[in-house]
Amino acid sequence: MQAATTEQESRRPRFFYGWVIVAIAIVGGAFTSGTSVWGASVFVTHMGDELGWTRSAFYGAFTVRALAAGALAPVLGPLQDRRNGPRYLMLMSAVSLGVALCLLKFVDDLWVFYLVFGGLGALSMSALGEMMTVAVVPKWFVRRRGRAVGIATTGTAMGPLFFPITVQALIEAVGWRDGWLVLGVLTLAVLVPLALLVRTRPEDVGLLPDGDDASTPPSAATSAQPSSVASAEVSYSRGEATRTVTFWLLALAFALATLCMGGFFANWLPYFQDIGFTAAVGSLAAVSYGICSISVRLFWGLLSERFSVRYLLAAQALVTAVSVIFFMQIAGPISLVLAGAFHGLAVGGFFIMRPMIVANYFGRQHLGAVNSIIRPLTTTAGSLSPLLIAGLYDIHGTYLWAFTMIVVSWLTVAAIVTFARPPARQRAAAGA
């Protein structure tokens, strides 16, 4: 028996390839958020001054990009579950993103900017960081899914930390046109080789989730897993998932949460300036937010391996509501920085719990297809969020009503998630 155990351990790979997938998700998420949101925002004043564009005209391309990505999601989602689907999708997304950034060097007309940044760049939003964290990484892990997803999602939080400073230095060195070109070439050089390393699931390369021995029967490999809906490995197709009440409760909660975030983040600096802080001081809240959002994600991920993701997500929504109330009580620079940090610690959990609860409830096999129905709802909500927050400010002349709406929305998310019980087949499998 001891000899058999030793032989089995010798066949176990020393390094699990799933962690390569996690690393790709980190880099893909960083480039997606860094080039498409945080880094791109640095170009607004430079392009506006030279081309005569208003800021609302510039940011309209962001809305076009989000809506186009949402429209593509139901088509691309099922491809994310095929054997070579994610590899080809990430390769096409990396090429489209890099080429779009390079072409922006030659933009002079607003409609061309919308076509290149909003249209051509939309594919990258559907099949880079988003795809990897919600559809691929959860396939590679079951017992360690929480920590893996927690680490993988740190990539999107690195966008605000590194890209604005880097892009600003790049523009100062070579100008905004060549700045786009250099950013595009860098994107192609980094993401294209990584795309070739993507594999959809561990079974495609003779492995089992979490790095378990491939020679061990799946039932034995999962018998030691903690009692949870994830360990049952019950998978729902897209059609089966959308016929459950749980799916639509989660979709509504995710859309409402996304509505709370985009406009809230976009209006931080104007709000801080309204209450008497300079833009430089206000940016400290964004830095503290980014640092805390990154540092807390592994913690939330580890919690999700020990406790119900459903109740953790509800708790995260409640804590986030409290953190927004804290924003309305800012009285000085210290409380401003603490508000950003507290919000980062709270909302960072959402980016872990969202892919976790979908994977735990609906299984590994059809994650891309299942998530593709949720994506149009969240992207639409995200694209409307800045307009909603700004509109409430314009009506009332203060952010009080907008922030109050955000608090109520997060409380509603907590209530909806509490009622989102696991689907019937998952409950039966977990009980068995």
C-alpha cells in the first residue's frame, strides 16, 4: 500500500497548470481595465485639446464599447466552453485590442474613434480578463476555487494602480498619437503569446481540477472535498440555468451592483472637489481603494472556500452599503483616504463572489454560456450608471441623493442574494 502511494505521488505533477491560467487571467485583466478604462482616460484632455472634442463626446465611445461587448456576449459565451474556444477567443481579442490601440494614432474624426475604440475594441471586453475569471479559471479549480478566483481578479484592480501613471509618462515622452501606438504594440507583445498558453479545462490536458492525480477516479478525487454545492459537480446548460428563478435573481443582483459601481467611481473626483479637496488629494482615495481592493481579494476567496458564497455575497453588499455612507461623512484628508480604503476592502469581495456563486450553483461545464446571458444586463447597467449619477447631481445640485440611491441599491442586492438559494439539483446533490 505504501509503495502504491509513493508511486501515485511520484506521478502527481509538481506544478499545477491551473496556476498558469490564473497568471494569464491577471495579466489579461490588467490590460483590459488598464488600456480600455484607466489608461484610455488619460488621453481625454490631450485629444480634446487638439481635436476639439468634449469630454462627453470622448466618453461616449466607452458606452458604445460596453454595449457592443454586451451584445456580443451571448454569441461568444458558448465558445468559451469548447476545447480550444478560450484560446482562440483570447488570441482574437488580444489582436483586436492591440490593433485598435495602434489605429488610434491616426484618428482625427470622432466617428472613427467610436468605430475603432468602441467597435473594434469591444471584443476584448468579452474575451480577455472577463472570460478568464468567470469562465476559465473556475473550471480549473473546485476545492481551491476561492483562492484561485481571488488571485485571478487582482488583475483588473491593477489597472488604476499602474496604467494612468505609465500612460501619462508615455504621452509626455512621445505625444498622445505615438502614445496610443506604443500602448498597442505593448499589448500585442504581451497578450498574444499568453493567449497561446490558454487551455479550457484541466481534463483537456489529462489533469483534474486542483491538480489532483489524473489516474484517480473523479469520485475519489472529489470525495475529500468539503460539503458544498461546488463539490457535487452538477452542471446546468444555458437553457437549464435560465429556467431557474435563482439565475434571474443573481442576474438582477449583478446588474444592480454594476449600476452602483461605474457611476460612483467616475464621480469620485468631482465629489471630492465639491466638498473642498484638490484633485491631487482626491486621487489619494483612488490609490487607497486600489491597494485595499487588491490586497483583500485573496482573503474573500479563502472565506468562500469555508463558508456559503451566498451569505458572503449578501454580507459583502451590506458592508459596501456602509462604506458608501462613510463617503457622505468625509471631513478631512484622513477620512477621505480611509473612505477609499474601506470601500476597496468591501467592494473587492464582489469581484470574487460573482464568478464563485455562478460556478458553484451551475457547475463548470457551461460557465461561458451561462455567464453570457448575464453579461448584457451588467454592461447595460454599467454604461448607464455614470449618466444616472450625473443626472441626479444635475437635478439636485448635490451628490447626496445619488449616494443615497447607491446605498439603497446595495441593500437591495443583499436582500436579493439572500433569497437566491442554490438550484434544486445542486441542493439535492449537496444533500446526497
